Amino acid sequence: MTETGIAIIGAGAAGHSAATTLRQEGYQGSITVVHADHQGPYNRTLVNKAVLQGLLTPEQIALPTLDGLGINVVADRAVALDADRRAVRLDQGGGLTYGAVIIATGAKPRQTVVHTEGLRGRVFTIHTTEDATRIRDRLSTGTPEQISVTILGAGFIGAETASYLTDIGVNVDLVSRDITPLTGAVGQDIGQSITELHHKHVRTHFGREIIKVSGNSHTVTVLLDDQTTLTSEIVIVAHGTVPSTDWIGNPTGGGIVVDDRLRAETIEHGYAAGAVAVHRSLAGVGYRIDHWDAAAAQGAHAARAFLHDHYDAPDPGPYVPTTGFALQLYRTSIAAFGALLPHSRQESTDLEPAGSHTTAFFSDDGRMHAIAGINAGRTLHSMRSNLNRP
């Protein structure tokens, strides 16, 4: 059993940021990072934005190596956590003990509720570089106009993938159980604008449930609850993500509840950052933030909280979500900063040119905690400094 001062489980945005922040802040103790992906850490947000589109190779989206910082990187998968013994068991045998642990294992794709066994090579998720490469290889078997794709889910990944495939001439059917997708991330007004964009560019099936997915060696058929049948060469499952916490006894995909310094409430000497962390609003409502920049910010914050708790470093203060995300859909720009909380009060403002607008989201105490916009980049950046001000 290897001993380490601090263990970081996961080397994506949150884990990589935590490790580099510890060294930047002067921590000289032992750091062990456990990373399960054989490819090595990479910028996952570029999987569909760049690798799928052939703009970058998997090698080009790799994160900087941690080796030069005196950090021990273990290429293995954590399979169990014993918080009482402060120990992590690894898949290939053995494990490590720690003084403190930062859990940053991210999220994994939420699977479709219907069976897709036997359809390998025709039903894909799009979460890893391997996924993106396999889809590209499959698309290359014919001209785009000859290929049809059904996308199950119209969240961030589903929407951006539909936009890209449409741009290159692929015939796309986009399925969502939501009548107005993405309202939970950008609000009702901008969500409605995105929905209208989808209606103009792809065949939409919104407000629908999936009953069955079947296929043969050539095509896949998706049956919807209104008896619509969609037949295509490829199906892409993009039903969002669930936290990767099954290895710590959370098989249902529940996250790790943290306090405002990102300390794990049920894991002594533990912290959580990124898509595994469940935050609480002032009203006590739990929420996750599954975006790359937010994960990196949380990793740095957890590292500073650890240094404060164990080495009397300055208190980093409460973690406040101010990072953002951006989408390009059918040559339209959508962006947001902060975290949209349930039951927020919304105020929308129309801008010039026509079709551009912003929505600000306010909590009960009157603080603006999130902003979103469509074709409103400059305005959003000017508003960002007002997030969470009293």
C-alpha cells in the first residue's frame, strides 16, 4: 500500500487543476494522481468541438504532463474508498493511503433507458476521444448526404453534434424528452430560441420518449412513444451525464455533497471538485456544474481549501460559480456564466441586432447568480463582474 500526503482521484479538468495549484501554492508534500484513462488526461470539452470535427487530433488536446512537478501519476482505476482508513483500492491490485483526498472523477454518459445490446458499431456515446474517432470513421464510409443520424438527447453534446452534422450535410433526427431543451442551463427564453433553431435545421422530435431501439447490420431503428419510427445508419446517445461515484458505493450515480469550501460532507479529510460535486443553493437545493472551466476552478479551490485546513494557508473563501460555457449552434453563439439555480427569478433583455438577447437570473436575496445570452458575447462579459454581488 503506497502512502501519499494527498491523493487526487481523477486527472481531468478538476484533478489536473488541483494538482498544479498545490505546487503553484508552494505545497512540497507528496501528491499522487490516479488516472484511469489509458490515453492520459485531455481536454474533454474538445471531444465533440474539435476531435469529432477533425479540427484537432486526440494528441493535440492532451493536458500538460504533471511529471515535471514531482507528482506521482498512477495509470489505474480507483475501485473502492475506505474513508475510515484513508485508503483507496486500485483495480490492478494494491492501493494507496492518504492524509487527504480530492475526488475528481468527473462524470460518465447517462445511458439510454432502452436496450441497445448487439448494436455496437451503430450506437455510440460521445464522451471520449475514442467515441469521437469511431463516429468519424463511421461517417467516412459514405458521403454526408447519404448518411442519416439519430441523436437521442438535445443537451449540450446532442445540440452541438446535431449542428455540426447538419453543417456537413448529414441528415439528422434530434430526439428529446423535453419540449424546450436546455432551459435548465440557459432559461426559458433562450431555451425557446435554441428550440426554434433546431426546428429550422433538423428534424425535431421534442417532448417524446424512446420506446425501443433495434437494428441490423445496416441500420438502427428508434421507436418513439407517438409511434414515430426513425431509421438511420447511426444513433448517438447524448442523454447527459451522471457523476462517476459508483466506485465509492454510489451505484445510482449520486454525487458527493460538499460544503462551500468543497469539503465532502460525508468523507472525512475528503474534498470533491468538478462534475462529482453536489453544491447547495441558499435555499438548500442541490445542484451540479458539469462544465470544463467550472471543474478547473473547483479543483483549484479544493486544493486551496486543503492547504488552509491542513497547513494554515489563507482561507480561499466560499466557492462561487462564475465560470461559463459557450455553444455554437447553426452559426449562432450561445453563452452563459455562473450557475443557474432552480426557481430563479429571470429578467430578459432584447439587444441589437434583432434576435440577440440576454437573461439574468436572481436568487431570493436579489443577487444575480447567472447570466446567459444569445449572440451577446460582449454584453455577457460586461455583466459577469456583477455576479453574486450583494
